[in-house]
Amino acid sequence: MKTTVLSMLLLASLAGCYREERPDPAPPSPPTESNVRLSEIEPGQKAAPPGVSNQYEENAYALSQGKTLFRKFNCSGCHGQGGGGMGPALMDDKWNYGSEPENIYATIVQGRPNGMPAFGGHLTNEQVWQLVAYVRSMSGQVGVDAAPSRSDEFQSAPPEGRREKEEPKDASDAAAAPKG
């Protein structure tokens, strides 16, 4: 009986949870740039490749790293803690360039006309995917068990882990919808 209990405890302690896993020494390999269409000026289909997933959306540590990068690169200067400002809001259901991870990746790496600078030369591939995961968490697109649930600084909105999921819409459709 004692052996069974000890073996169960040992097994339980060995069973880890990816949610809290920290990438040490080699992080899990994120999707590469070759998996993501970075420009419409390329041969082939115009649609982003299907099936690009961001494993960092399931990892609390990676999401917290994305949150730190968001703060350190002063993304709030334009996106106002996610509520919008000079740049679009990131915590609503309107997505100008698409809500899929590959669309957000391309926006961060290449930038967008009229304001969004390209950060591709300043971030590693892993850091870009961490930022992608965090940006998606701002509108509830990631699981609540991994999304940051608190912040140690003033927030004007509920923490990412407490937000309801917004159904992404094309920004042109949202602009045409009547407000009521």
C-alpha cells in the first residue's frame, strides 16, 4: 500500500503542465517565418496558410513574456493598454488585418501602412510569437487558464484571463454596421 502511494506521488510530481513550463535551456520551437505569408507580393495563394498555430497561447510563461515585451516596446503608446489610441484597440472584436496568429505575426514583423512600424529586425522569432499570443489574449482569444490574470500596475480594463472572448470581425464590416 505504501509503495503504491509513493509511486502515485512520484508519478503525479513527474506529470508536468505545459501551462507553466519555462523554456530552459531550449524553448519549444515556434512556427517559423517560412510558415507565415509576410506579403501579398509573393507567388501562390493570397490566403494565409491554414494550420499555423501558436503553441505559446497555451503557456502562461510565454504569455507573460509577451506582456512584458508589449510594455517594453511601448505598444501601449499607440494601442493604449489595448483599448486603442493612435493605433487600433486590441481588446475588441474588430481586426483590420485578421485575427489569426499568422496575420498578427505579419503585422508585427512587417508593420502596417500609416503608423505601425516593423519590429521584425528587433525581435527574435520566439519573441514575436510571444507577442502574438499576448495580443490575442487581450481580446480573449486564448484559454483563460494560460492568459495573464493580473497586473502589478494600473489597468483600465479587466485582466486578460477575465475577458470574454470577442468574435473577430473584419474591420470594414464593423465600420458599416449601425451603432445602437
